[in-house]
Amino acid sequence: MAAADKIDLEIVTPKGKALSASVDEVTAPSVEGEFGVLPGHLPVVAALRTGIVTYRQGTGSKRVAVGPGFAEAGQNKLLILAEEYAERSQIDPVIVRKELGEIQAKLEKVLAVMETTPETDAEKKHLIDRENWLAAQLELHGDPPAATMRPFEEWGPAPPPIVEEEDGKAPSAD
């Protein structure tokens, strides 16, 4: 059990416990943006996106990459359940960049197909998830790839419908 001024940080993947540490502060990547946890944090559950978790022990900070998952914070504990985990020392940037190039080439081919089916949508999602994981590893290593923009309409939620009044004009914002 950590002291009242510490946080028990635990990161677990399908392969088992990846990290267990007593820390002073944690920052993690949620789907809504980054969030921080300090000792005494109110209970919260957050969906995580692929990215970098930073934690501070005393005056030193450490960073690790995590895949998508969930985080549960309590008063003096943060449990992260993630699909992937990597420390900087585990990353070979040459191998990661090679795989990233292959994934991006496959993704370009899939995106070039105009017809969407459940199979192509699933393949797009898989390729983008993998691209994000490889990019997070390179960011952790200190050599991030160039930013990639995907069209909002294609990957995010659908934009709200445009409501027209009976005269065919959009309503005014009075």
C-alpha cells in the first residue's frame, strides 16, 4: 500500500502486469484528452486512447507507451488496463518505422477503395489502430512520425444534420 501522498500505479495488459510503481503523479491519454492524477484524486473511470503515460517519482519522470484501454482512478490508486505496453528500451525504431511504412501503404490502398463494406471498415480500423500504436512507440523513443490527418467525417462521429426550415433556408442563430 502506498503512503497517503503516493499513487499506486498499475498497468496491466492481456500478457499480465506490465508495471507496478508507487508514484507522485500520473498523466494519461484519454479519448477526451490527457488527464492527470494526483494523490487524493476523486474516483473516475476513463476510456484511454493509444498514447504516452507519464509518471513522476520524486524529481524524475518516466514515460511508457500504452494502447487503447481503460483507466480507473481512486484516491491513491490508478489502474490502467491497456491492450499494449512498451518501454523505451524495448523499442527498435528501425523495425517500428519499417512496419509503419507497410501499414501506411496498406491503409492507402484500403482508403482508395470508394466502396465501403463492414469488412473494409474493420480493416481500416485495424490498420489505423496499428498505425497509432507504432506512432506512439516512435514518439516514446523520441523520433515521432509526421502527423497524419484523417477526415473527420470518415473516422469520427457523423456531423449533426443540417436542419432546414420550410422555406428551404437554414434557421438563423438568433
